[in-house]
Amino acid sequence: MDKIIFHIDVNSAFLSWSAVDALNKGADIDIRNIPSVIGGDESSRRGVVLAKSVPAKAYGIITGESLFSARRKCPNIEIISPCFHTYEKYSRAMMEMLSEYTPTIEQYSIDECFLQFSKSFLSEPVKFAEEIKERIKKELGFTVNIGISNNKLLAKMASELNKPDKVNTIYPSEIKEKMWPLQVEELFMVGKKAKEKLNKMYIYTIGDLANYNVSLLKDKFKSYGELIWQYSNGIDHSEVAATEGDIKVISNSTTLAADIIEKNQANKVLFSLVENVAARLRKSNKCCSCIAVSIRSSEFKNYSHQKKLMNPTDSTERIAETVQQLFDETWKREPIRLLGVSLSHLSEEGYYQLSLFESGKENKNRALDNAIDSIRNKYGDNVIKRFGSK
DNA sequence: TCTGGGGTCCTAGGACCC
DNA sequence: TCTGGGGTCCTAGGACCC
């Protein structure tokens, strides 16, 4: 135990960042101090709560619920549209600041990261975390929670303890007192389904899980049973990864403003999803050899269908052909609520192989893809349309 | 429940091989 | 082929995370 891990988590990230951005642009109210949420456009059926203010939380509003239901709980709730560019900007600013403190930093999501220090370097971790927290507040304008322990799991659990704007610890010696009394669904990786199953086994708290017979958990839940048992006992050997791992899937999906019932309409949407994923694929200098289409029906049933390719590709046209074919094979002619395209089995090797064997036609397609990519990079996504796209 | 979008990982079942 | 067992690959679906 010679290391100290911090988990840093921005409080209501999207809402805080929207608030700071508005204040910087001269707004006279701070949405953090009124009942407010960040949420999508209800008329295009993206109306769920992505983040909430503390006063909104007091009305019982929770992340993920519909705006309709949020408004029922608090009729004069302020609803703000998300702005992902803004969020990326503040996220980057925070990560850059935190990189000053240690090279061993892992960004876990847009608003969370882990920092690792050696114990000998850090004699007073809590005091140090307080300094970082205050600096973020002063220089960047938003608050964070910092959790401290000897491993990532405990640091993450610690940062959830007491919000917002707090520093908390869960050292191994504090697990019993601080973590075991919590409801089992508070444990990282225990979601709604697992909670229900665990409750049926009379496991209600993290402590109940920690003291349960691990081999019975393994019988019932396989490797997942052992994982959550270890977590409940504060066991986690994963490393803080300073370099990010290779991306494994590139996907894009969209909930449609109105259900689609015609193949033609579906094809237009699919093509724009393909353009998005294919451009991201080429930007990462990779090829894919597995393509999948997913469909959500108006009844909320999900289907997916995938196909492995003989040769890896990064061509918009080849991906689009496969996607069409997959869609035709999958669609049960029901009204469609959501369409998605995802590319997987990504490889760099395929990228080089491809250029050796591709035909004249494929060479032409590649030239077209590259030309469109560079125009869009310069002037934005909407300046140019392919023939056949919407 | 008037239920987003982008990811990761795991499991089960079937095909196919020796 | 009244029929085993182990390994690998592929597909579909689902749980979980932010």
C-alpha cells in the first residue's frame, strides 16, 4: 500500500458547465441556484434529464427521467439544452490543470478522472485534495468531489459519499464504517437488475454482500458475482492507466423525432449515421471488419444484426452497402423509434493491407472520402452533402 | 416512466473443426 | 452414422458505466 489514489468528479457536470459558461457570457442568474435541469428536446423525443441542480434534486428529480415527469414534480423547472462543445472545453481545461500534479492520471469519462501519487510524496492527502478542489473552484468556476483511498474502487466510492464540493476518504480500515451500511445498489457495478436479484437473496446493504458466501455468488452470477463481492470488500487491483487504451467500437445512433415506417426514410437516416461513424473511423486511422445495425421499435423492442467482413474497410460506400443489407435482413416492418450503426473489430493492420489490394474503384472511393473529410474538417459538417445523403 | 447517446464487458447458443 | 469432447469463432442480447 504505497500509493494514494484520488477520484475527481465534477458535481452535476453538464449543469455546472452550462452555468459557468452562461455566467462568463454575462448571464445574471446562476442556474445552479434555482430548480433547473439539462435536458434534450422533448418535441424530438430526446427529453430526458441529463443533469440536475441541487434545488431540482430537492424536488425528487433524478437523472434519466423524462422531462415530462420532472415538470410534474416541479412545474416551474428551468430546462436548458445541452451543449457538448462547451462541456469538452471545460473538461479539457480541468484535465490539463490536474496533469500538473502527476503524470499518472486517467480520464475515466468527460467529467471524472483518477490521479495516483506515491504515499511518500503525499504526507497529507486530504489537505492536498482540498487545495486542488479550491483551485478548480477559483480558476475554473465549478465544484468537484474528491475521493481518496489506496485503490480506484474505494476512491470512486469515497467521492460519492457526501456531495457537492467535498473531500472524502474510504481507507481500507474505514470500509466497515463508511461503505458497508450503504444500500447494495450504491456499489459500483450494481445496477437495477442486480439489486433486485440480490434483494431476493436478502442482500440489502454492501455489508450484506461483503459477508455473503462468495462461492454461492459465483454459482449464481458467474464472474460478476466474484467481482461485486470483491468490490464490496474494497478489493480492486486495477491500475491507473496513464495512457488511454485503444478504442474498440465506434457507434452512432439516433432517436427519431417521429417513428419511421418507410424503408426510404430509414435509408436516409442510416446513411447519415454511416457518414458519421466512417469519418470517425478514418480519423482514427483504423479499419473495421464488423458492422452492426440496431433498431428500436416504437414498442421499445431492440434488435441488432451484425456481419463480419472478409476484408477490413474504412470506406463510406462499402460500410453503407453492408448497413443497407443488414437493415433489410433485420427490419420486421414495424414502426422504428431509433436507428444505430456501429463499427467494431477495429484494426490498424487492415488499414495498410487495404491500400495494397484495393481495386481502382476502391481507390476512387478512398479519394472521395478523404476529400470530403478534409473539406468538413475545414468548414464544418454541413457544408457538403454526398449524392444520396439527406 | 411520455424512457438519450456512447461506450465496455460478459454470456449463451450454434456452427464448425479435429 | 442412435452420436463424444474440446477448442474456436461468430452472433445476439443484456447489464453496467457516465
